[in-house]
Amino acid sequence: MTRKRRKKNVSRRKFLVRGGLGTLGVLALGTFVFRNPIRRSVFEMAETLVPPYDGTGTEANLWFEILKDNTIVLHSSKVEMGQGTFTGLAQIAADELDVDINQIKVVHANTDSGVVDGMSTGGSLSIASLWQPLREMAATMREMIKGMAAEKMGISIGDLTTKNGVVSGGGKTLTYAEVATNVTEWKVPDTPKLRDRSSYQFVGKPISRIDLAAKVYGDPIFGMDAEMPNMLHASVIRPQHVGATMKSADISVAEKMPGVVKIVKQDNWVGIIADSYTQALTAKRAIQVDWDIPKMWTEEGIREMLQVGKGDKMICQKEGSTLDTDDSNVVTLEFSSPIGAHAQIEPNGAVAHVKDGKATIIISTQVVQITQKQVAKALGLDMENVNIIPTYLGGGFGRRLNTSHAVQAAILSKEVGRPVKYFFSRKEEFQHDSFRPPTHHIMKGKLNENGLLASLEHHYASGDVAINSVLLPGAVNTILGTDIGAARGGNIMYRNIPNHRAIQWHTTLPFATSWWRSLGLLANTFAIESFMDEMAIKAGKDPVEFRLAQLNDDEMGKRIKAVITKAAEKSGFQEKPVNGRAMGFAACVDAGSPCAHVVEISIEEGEIKVHKVTCVLDCGIAVNPDQVKAQCEGSVIMGISAAMHEKMTLKDGQLYPTIFGPYEMALMRNAPKEIDVVLIEGADVPLPVGEPPLGPIGAAVANAVKRLTGKRLTDLPLSL
Amino acid sequence: MKISFNINGEPKSIDIEDENSPLLWVVRDMLDLKGTKFGCGKAACGACTLHVDGAAIRSCSYPIKMAAGKNITTIEGLGTRENPHPVQQAWTEHVVPQCGYCQPGFMMATAALLNKIPNPTDEDIDNNIVNVCRCATYYRMRKAIHRAAELTTVSKPQNQ
């Protein structure tokens, strides 16, 4: 389960160096990298369920620029959606470059400045995947500058030192920018030896976020804030019923309304372009659409489709023998989770300008390069004529792994030859989300004579996560034969149980389901860890001891044991409720990072109240421990929201609800007042952070409820 | 029609066809103050919270005609990098924002709460701060609200 370390040296790549970048930069450093064979990606993914870093293509990737004022611009191939990646990347780069953190400016790489990371931003992988290549790139640049400084200063390179972006030696100093000025030919050294851990100035330190001020003073940094000169505004009509298609649209009234510039009818949508957003919105309401609604889908209809035993079956894990269904000692419990909405606060949208065979799109997206491909394809343009400019994201959570609405914005702009800004209404966000699929689980287990599990089986049904996603080539799913997204957290981590298996049943639902922060982990961990607690109770064992006894002693087994032991110890875990408060325990491992939670709850006025969560995460090196903790705190509360409050359903053939409030989410009053995050460093590289802590929360709360009330809750959202 | 008001201390007059247009779009698109965010358009999330005569208002559902003659404050007018509002100071100390999109709304709601209740209890915070943050930064936000109250009460007596 440990992530395979990739030690692809930068020196094997071909460098691109540009001197004298017009008036701005004095040096730009990039690399040519080569496409990983897709097959290798697939196998690495199969092993870890983690897509590897893959700077695709053969075009130059621009990494660094040195500006005249000695600012180093880092062009990030990963987008900043709140996870703190920009800050972490700046820390990593600063240590190898020997510059102060404040000298580094991180910007989103756009597709014109080089090909961006083709694998997108997601999977909690930004820091983990760039750890090695970014350090190598930064160290190489530092040595290039030192080499050039040696020439310019007439001092041997061995007598030079670098600090705070300045090269010193023999009583002389030059800033990096001064070294780079007027240089046209650079010597690129082999990848230098990387810094030793003990010499880090920034990595491992709780540096404040580099985007903090922009976010505290309301700077216009988001896609929604973008504008272009001479810009129009648009609104789009799309189907409200699941599976509906447009028969006809009467635009005769709307097209004469104030400010309306053009109304564009397409296959299954209508775009209204107007001078202002409110005018576009008003005209939209005046359009009559006749829809063909082939079926009125219901919640029951979806549940009927989505059951263990229905759809495509895939055995994901198989050890020992299968349980005998007639064995009366077998314990069986069913669990379920609902459809979940992303509900990120910044709606999806884009500003597009298509003119003279070129397209420019400003957009909040997690898939910069896929969006570029989609726009190029839809408009019949060459890729190099489509520039995608990513912005800060007002939340990602996986929703922006599908931003094909960039195509709609581009079509609208092309129709009027002017820039067009367009974004979803909140109702459209809720009805046209790519939802977390609902799930159904059957857990089966049998104890041996020592009160430990002889067998444990997880049978689960899920809608699409990775399957049918633009993010993964269809071949990936065909080769693996399973939905690797739905499988996250679905396998049994208790490898000492002699007979264990995980079996996935997959069904594509009539509405889009896809990546939602932590993917299958949330529901799978809820089922497995609830059942583990149930079996511990049945065996009359302490739930912590029960878990520890069934983990093995390989590298990952030891790391899981460490987080479990630490969580129990730090929280003072005890089985018996005290003064109306009960504790609940649960653990998981996700993408190489084990995590354990202990929650403390009570029942207040008939509702579950979470008072405290102790969260122990082993994410290897925490590049920025404060931001790792922030991710844990956010994951814990988002997990509470998903596990205790949120639920999409179908009503009159439509996805429902369509607004915050009715779509109940955790608010301030639902957030625990105490979250104690403990980080363990069980590996010498940074590992995923942003998703693993979402896993155990549902089961931890349900396990606490069981110990307080005797009642086993088996369906999310948890309800007494 | 012409509507006049003060925004961030400056008098402004705008010419608008539809007097029922939400204040949010006037602020964002006509006055180019992008710190006030659109989240839902139904006053359900609070991303568009700003102050009208010192009270927290969800501007996506507030007709511009009602702003006539009033004092509007947006996040851009709350404080600056050089002279931060205590709420912004506290938010910075506790490194509250993640994605940051909803944060101006929360900071405006908090500033209005502190005007009303200078030293809010946890219960006051629960009852009054009801915006939605999907990154779920509530844990740090609560700490930052208490800290902002502390900064406000420390600075107030000197000012009065």
C-alpha cells in the first residue's frame, strides 16, 4: 500500500532556458518532459489508487521566472482551491533555491506558458506529487545561477554561497536577478544533491498562507471575479428533470427584452447573452421551453438500481475463503449513503473570448488541460489556439474535475464575437452537479473462538466515480475492471483476518455522479468501521484492542496501528459513556495516509451533538503543519456535514433540494468546539492530506451513538 | 432611474433601469467591487453579506432601491492591509481562510455581530453566524471571532 517513490531525475529531461523575457523577467526556466506511458500510469494507479504526477506532452513546462526585482515566480501546475498548495510549493522551492519565502510569488500556470499537469489537481496529491520534481528543478536552477555567478565574478563555484536570493563570495555579492541579466547561454548541470532535511528553513514550518492577505481583504482572485474588456453576460437554460431533452424553446418574448444581445439555441440548452447579468436572468425567465421527459425518476427507482448484487461485479480483494451464507454464526449488517452534492460556494462558470480562431478562457477549474482539449475539440481549434487561464477556486472538492461548461461559454462568445461571462445559478449547481454517488453496503463477519474475526466481507454497490469521467481514459477502467474511485477505502485494511474480501457492484445512474472529496472513502469507511465496532461489541472486546489485533505488521500495518494507538491515547478513549457523553472510534487508510478519529458526543434535544474530535493523521512529512491541520479540521467538519446532515434526493423527477438550507449542511453551530489534530510522520516523503480525514468521521459518530443509546445507525445521514 | 448612496465612505450615484436589481450586482458589476460574492442568489448562504447602515445584509436579495440614501460598507471598506479591521486582524492571526470565497461574507457578518454584541458567547456566535463555508473553516473562525472581540474591546476605550 505504500506509495512507490518515483525518482525520475530532472537531468534526464531536456531543459528549456529562456533569457531576457522582455521587460519582466530575466530568466525563465522550464523543462521538456516526456509523456509517461499510459500503461505505467495505470499500473501505478492500480497499486496505490493514486494517479502519478505526469507532466504530459513534449512542450516546455515553465516552472520558474526570475524578475528584475529578484522576485522568483513559480508557475504552479496545480491550482489553489484552499488546500494550501501554493504555500507548500513556495516552501519547498524556497529551501532548494536558497531564497526567502517572501521572494517567491506563486501563480497559476496557464496553458500558454507551457503544458500544465495533465493529471489535474485532485486526489490530495499536489504536494506529494511535486515534492521530488520541484526540489530537483529548484536545486538545478540554484546551481545554474551559481555557475553563472562564478563566471561573472571570476570566483570558483566552490567558493560561492547562496542565501536569500544572493550569491556571495570573495567579498562580492550578486542577486540572482543580477546574475541572470543579459545571459543568453546557460550551462545546465546534472541534478544536484538535494538539501538534507536538517537544513530546511521553510519545509516543516507553520508558515502563514501566502494567499492569506488576498483572501482577508477581498481581492478579486476567483474565476467569478474575472472580466474582460467589452464583456457581455450570459445565462443558460438547462433541463431540470433527470434525463430530459429539449424539444423546443420559444424565445420570441425574451429576445426583445432590454439589454438582450443574442439568444443562442443549442442541442439541449439555450444561452441568453445580455449587457448585464440581471438582464440575462430576466430574459431567461421569459423563455418557454418544451421538454421531453422520458421518465419521472424517483428515489426508490435509484435505490432499486443501486444494490449489492446488481450491475457489474468486480472482486477487488480476495484472501482465504468466502463465508458460507447458511452459517448461523455469520453476522450481517446493511449500510447506505445518499447522493451528495459538492455545494462549493463559488458557482461554476467561465469568462470566454473567442475571436479570429483563438479562444481565451478564464476559469476556476481542477482540469486545466482537459478543459483546453474540450474547448479545442468543440470549436474545431488547434490546442495551441486555446489558452486556459486558471484562477483561484472558490472551492473544488472534485466538482471542478469536470468543467465542460467552458465549452458553453466559448460557444456563446463565438456567437457574438465578444467576451462573455457565464455562470450557474445555485439551482443549476444542485441539479447539474456531478454528485457523490449513493452507495449500498452489505457487511458480513464471523468471529473465531478467540473473539477475533475469522472472516470479514465488504460487498458494496456504487454509481460512477472514475468510470465515465473525462479525467481517466476509458482504458484505465477497462484494464482495472473496477471503478477505482468507488473503491477508495473499500478494501479491508485488517490483513490479519484470515478470510477477507471486498466486492464492488457498479451501476451507472441516470444522472452524473463523479469525484467528491475522498470519493468512496466516506461511505466505505462508514460501513466497514461501523461493522468493526459492532463485531468488537459482540466479541466483548475493547474496540481499539479489537482493531489492533487484526492489523498485520507490514510497513502499512504498523503505520495504521500507530495512528490508532495515538488516537486512543491522546483522546483518553473509553468505551463507557460518562455524564451523558460517549466516545466513538474509527480509522481508515487512504492513498497511503492512515488516519484515526475519536469523537465525543452527546444527545441534545433529540439531536447528536459532536463536542470534540481527536484526529490523528500520518501523512509523512507535513510540509506546512499548520495547513495540514487546517485540512484536517476542514475535513472533520465537512465529514460531519456529509455524514450527519446532507442528502440529495429525487422529487417529481428532479434532483432536490436546490438551495442551501433545505440542502442541510453543517454550520457554525454544528462544528465541534474542540478538534485536536495530531500528526505522525511515518514516512520520509509528503503523503496525501486533504481527503483521508474525511473517512472515519461517519463511523466514529455512529459508534459513539451506539455506545450511548444502544442503537446502531446504518444509514447516512445519521438520524436518531 | 438614479439612485444615490454612500459606499465605503464615498458618495455614489448610479443610473439603473430596474430598481429591483439586487444590490450585489450593482456593487460587483457596476462599481467593480468584487469582494462581495455571489453564492446562491436567495439569501441562503451569506457569501454576499455586506453592511447597510451598519447591519449585515445579504445583498443578493436586497433591491437597490432600498439602498437609496444609505451607507453601504463592503469588505473593501472594512479595513485595509495598512489598517485592518479587528476582524481581519483576527482572521489573519488564526489563518482562517482556505479557498477564501465565502470569507468576506463571514467577516462582514462577524463585524456586524460585534457591533451588536461586543463580546459574544459561543451561543451568540452559533445563533448569529449562519453563513455557509464549504471548506468548513468554522473551527478557526470561532476562535477568530473571539479574538476579534478581544481586539475590539481593547481598542474601543481608547477611541471613545
